[in-house]
Amino acid sequence: MGIVGNGVDIVENIRIKNLLKNAKFINRIFTINEIKRSKKFKNKTNFYAKRFAAKEAFVKALGEGFRKNINFNDIEIINDNKGKPYINLSNKVKIFLKAKFKLNKYKIFLSLSDEKKYSIAYVIINKQK
């Protein structure tokens, strides 16, 4: 096992709050499932800000940014039953990830945190045996 990529991103929540006024932004950045899930949260700004930061952190860990036909909607942030966040990738990104790092198996670790003014995400891509 070993780390093949890591990335971090921090977002000013007020920036996301202002962008959320634009439906095109929401639909371009977030998946249908993320949009549906947001309805359960009172603080939508922090909900979306953490997911935005996670997507940015993931592409940094990938070492590509949003290039090579990778879009925000290819990366979905989900929480398990206990609230732990994890990343669900489109098949296109899974194929790219395996090819780039020559991986058969991998694990993605995601940590999210937020405060009043900022949201942050940290991603590690780990090669599995």
C-alpha cells in the first residue's frame, strides 16, 4: 500500500453562498443525488461548500485538475449511514485513475470540515494490494 496522490482545498463559504443563487452553477457542479440530499440540510451553504472543496481536493490528488474530460459532476460526495463522507466516481474517472497510477485496486480517503467562514477538504488516494 502507498499514497499515490493527495490534495487539499479550502473554500470561503460566502463565495459559495453567492454562487448558489445561480441554478446553472448548482447543476454544473453538483450531481442530482447531491442536490436532492441538500434539501435535508438547513445550512445549504456549508453542505455545498464542503462538497465543492472535496471535488477540488480530489482533482488535485489526481494531479490533473479539471482536465482530460473530467468534470465536477463526475465526482460525487456521499455520506454513509454514520455520516462519514466518501467519494463516488463516474466510470470515466475510475478508468482514468487506474490508468494514470497503474492501479488495480485503490482506496480514496476523504476528510471534510467547516466553520462559519470556511470549508475544507482533504483527499488521499492510496494504492491497495
